[in-house]
Amino acid sequence: MVSTTVLSKKKSTHFIEDFKALIKIGIVNSNLITVIAGFWLALHYTNGTFLANLDVFILTISGSALVIAGGGILNNWYDVDIDPLMTRTKNRPTVTGSISLNTTLLLGLLSTLFGLILLSLTTIQAALFAFVGWFVYVVLYTIWSKRRYTLNTAIGSFSGAAPPLIGWAAIEPHFHIVPLMLFLIMFIWQTPHFLALAMKKTKEYKAAGVPMLPVVHGFEITKRQIVIYIACLLPLPFYLASLGTTFMVIATLLNVGWLFIGISGFFMKNDLKWANLIFIYSLNYLTVLFLMMVVVTIKTPFS
């Protein structure tokens, strides 16, 4: 009886881990941070309250998570032939066979469909932004450009920039400078983030035949591209001046700090160590920046 219980727990643990890998839980979570920020800022600028829109929030988060997960699942389904060639992807359930490809395809399509339905119950615009993001990631990035062009990173960045638009549109479907800036921040942020990852995993991408920039053109050009993209972030906080001085100062310091690390790469001998610094900083940058957007707009009894 004990051995059966232990075996059951192990199977349950493996299933949970496989499921998290299948939906790319890390990507889902990081994207939901920006969905929440977009949603929260829409409430702030429309003088809405969170509790009064709790039902909309639940629909927005649930729908967004399902659509993002659906895209991740379909990415795993399509990349099953090259994932075994890369260390970070060789243990995905589609590679090990613990989840069949037919099941994976069905889960990806159903997750996407249900997510879009939930988002359509908020606003049509929110569902439309989600669909466009999904379409870019699954069709234009995964299927079309990933294995053909070094611009695959820029193309994929459009999908990664969609989540804050989803959160905003669920509350306020009309145009505003704030969601546009959130989109641009996310669009620009992704290139240095993923190019740094590509530098770290250059050998794996080369083995898999994925033409990432460092694979095709080398580290020096990649480093220049990373620094250029980081520099493009510098003016964006000033378009969000309505969030207050505290936010602009912190955002600017984050940008300057990242640019400093970027430029230092031209003087460092260890390119992979530098790429790792850029990658780690990018993760912290995203978390701090979007968290600050929420913190500085929290209403207090003294505000």
C-alpha cells in the first residue's frame, strides 16, 4: 500500500511538471504581470475601482492565461522535431512522449478558444488583441519565421507586447497613450532579452538549425543590436509622466543601469558572462518596472 501511494504521488508530480512545461508556465506568469499592469492602469485613468471590476479582472486573467498557454502548447507541438536538439527543451513532454502530439494539439486549440471566449465577455477589443498576439506567436513566429530569418525575434516581439493591451482594453477599449507606451516598452524589451538568451544558447540554436542573430552573424553584431534596443527605451518613461516623478526616476535609472551594462559588454572579454548579466537584468527590469506602475497608482487615504 505504501509503495502504491508513493508511486501515485510520483505520477502526480510528473504530470504537474509536464503540464507546467507544456503550457510554458514561466512565460504565462511573466505575461500575466503585464496584463495586470495594463488592467490596473486602465482602472486608474478611468477612475474605476478594482472591487467594482473584480468579475472583469477574473475574466481577463483567466482568458489571457488560457490564450497565452494555448500559444505555448502549440509552440511545443510544432517544435517537437527540434526540441530534442536543445538542452533546455529536450525534456518537454512532447519530446519524451508523456503527452501525445494529438493531445497537445487539441489542448492548444481548446485553451486558445476558451481563452478568447472569456476575453470577449470583457470587450471585443481585448479578445482581438489576444488573438493577434496568439496569431503572431503561433503562425508568424513559430511556423513561419523562427526557422528562416534572424528577424524572428522582432516578429515574435509583437506577440509579447500584446498582453498589456489586453489588460487595458478589458476596461478601456479606446486609444490612450499609456497602453501604447506599454506596448512599446514590451516590444523593445524583448529583443535584448531574447538575444542575450540566444547568445547563451548559441550552440544549441545552431544544432537545431534556428537562425538566431548570434548564430548567423556572431556576437559583436548581436551586442550592438542589444545596446541599440536598450537605448531606445530611454525616452519612453517620459511619455508616462502622468504616473508621477517617482516612476519616471526609477524607470530612467533602470534604463540607464541596463544601458551601462550593455555598453560594458564592448570591454568585457567573456561574452557569455555579459549575456547572462543582460538576461538576468532584463528579468528584474520587467518585474520592477511594471510593479512600480501599480505601486505609484495605488490610492491611499492620504492621496
